[in-house]
Amino acid sequence: MELDILNNSYKVLDAREKITIADSFVVRQNKIGGGNGEAKLYVGNDNQEIRSFFGNLGFDIPCFLLKKDLLKYLDETKAEYINPEQPYINKELLPNLWNERKAKINTLPDKIEFEVVEQTQIAGSRIYVKSNDLAYRLIRELSLPNITYISVVKLLDPNGNLEYYFRLFADYFGDVEHPYTVEKEQEEIAQILDKTEKNIMTKARIGQGKYREELLRLCPFCPITLVSDDRLLIASHIKPWAKSNDIEKIDPFNGFMLTPTFDFMFDRGFLSFTDDKKSILSPFLSKMTYSKLGISDDKFFNHLPTVGREKYLKYHRTEILKR
């Protein structure tokens, strides 16, 4: 798999899929509990898989963040900064912190390089890393505990040198949407006066009703697994409901029928498609995971209905796919 970053082509070697950000790691302004936070980051238990990814005992590795990713992360977490679900000790400061942090990120270069070093002085089977560089401090400053995780992609740059691409993501306890966003969507539906229209919108939001019926007529099976039992199929929006206008929300061309695993992957941006029916995989899942799922990059799916869905797929590749 190749990954284009700032007009350079990198070879993807593997990925460390999910490093959860604990409350103990973030800066004090973001904390839920007490204490000032610890600068070391737990990246996994010491085993062959982790060593193969990061390196031998005492590794010191070159890493980078991308400015565009940090801005996207701030957009993804804005609802939590403005309407916090968690009991932060400085909850009232978070809205201003969001504005300050976005302004700060806007002043940075497109690629922010740093190094992390294994903390070999810490005894035990857990591997920790630390850095004194700006990018690493930004991770601690921007991350909100429990709902933030880091994915790391191991790359070969155009000159054959190893680099580690760090990226922050938000996960609202198993959901990609913040509870406040869902609440606002429901309020918008509740304001619709026409009962029939309200019923159509309510069911379409969760992939049911007329939207699902029309989508099943156009796409009566999962184009990846070819499963046709509609009890096992989910009506997945290509352009998310929250980002769609009223027409797009109920447009059956803004959807696929997918089995649950691939619906989850597509919804979370780990999988997308080209207009000519080929798969695009995110580098932020490991090769082993994709192998277990039986899917590969650039695989042709003859039964994938892309005609009429081009504008939605373009949005998905640009805004949803994790690349």
C-alpha cells in the first residue's frame, strides 16, 4: 500500500491501530481527575509484535504529525469542548481552549516532526515512550482523555528511511458522533410539522423505512460479501446524515447495503471505494486485521453500484476515509 503525504509517496509497512489516551497523560487543563499528568505514553505490552513495529529495547524513532489532521481532530472534538460529556475539572475553560488551540495549530508547518524514545528506566512488561519535542507536547495538549486515541503508521519515505506517522482520532465510547450532535439531529426532526415527513426523516436517520426500502431495491445484497438476507444488511449512508442536506438524507443513492463489519469499516473511514469499483483501505488498520477480514487494497468489486453515487463517494474519500 502506498500513501501520498504532502506530494511524497510513502510505502506503508504496518500500523499500530489504537493507543488510547488516558487521563494520566493529558495536560492539566484537559484532566478529569487530579494530578498534573505524566509525559510518558503507554504504547503496548512488551512482545514480539510491538518490538517488530517500534524496534528493539531503547528505540528512538523519527515521527511526525500533520497539521491538517490536527485541525480535523479539533473539528471532530469541538462538540465535546463546547458541550462536554465528561466531568473535566476545568470544564468551563474548554470552549476558549478550543479556540486557542485551533489558532495555535494554524501557525504550524504542514508537517510537524518529532522523536520519541522508549523509557527503559521503567521496569515491567509495559512499553512507554516520551519526547521533549513540540509535536509530542501538542498531543498531550489537544487530547481529551478516554475519547481520544492515536493510530501510528510505520512508513518508508521516498529515500527508504523509516518514519512513524502519528494521528489523533476521537471515539465517543463506541460511536463516531458526539451525543450532542445526535441530540441536535433529533431536535431538527422534532421541529418538522408534517407527520409523514417527520416519520420518513426519523427512520432514514437510522437507515430504516422508505430510505432502506428504496436502497434495498437498488442494492439488494452486500456488494462485498454478496450476502442477500436483508436481516443481515445495514443501510449505510455514504455521506453521513449529519453532513447531508434534506434531499441527501433520504436519497437512496447516498447509501450501500453492507453486512455489519463492512458497514462499520465504511462508516468509520477504514474502507472506501473509487468510482470504478475498487477498494481503498485506510493505512490506520494493520495488515493483519485486513488479512483476517479477507479484504485488500485496490480490489475490484464487480457488484458495487457506483453509478449515481459518484458525488457521495467523492465526499467519503475526501472527508471520511482515514488517509
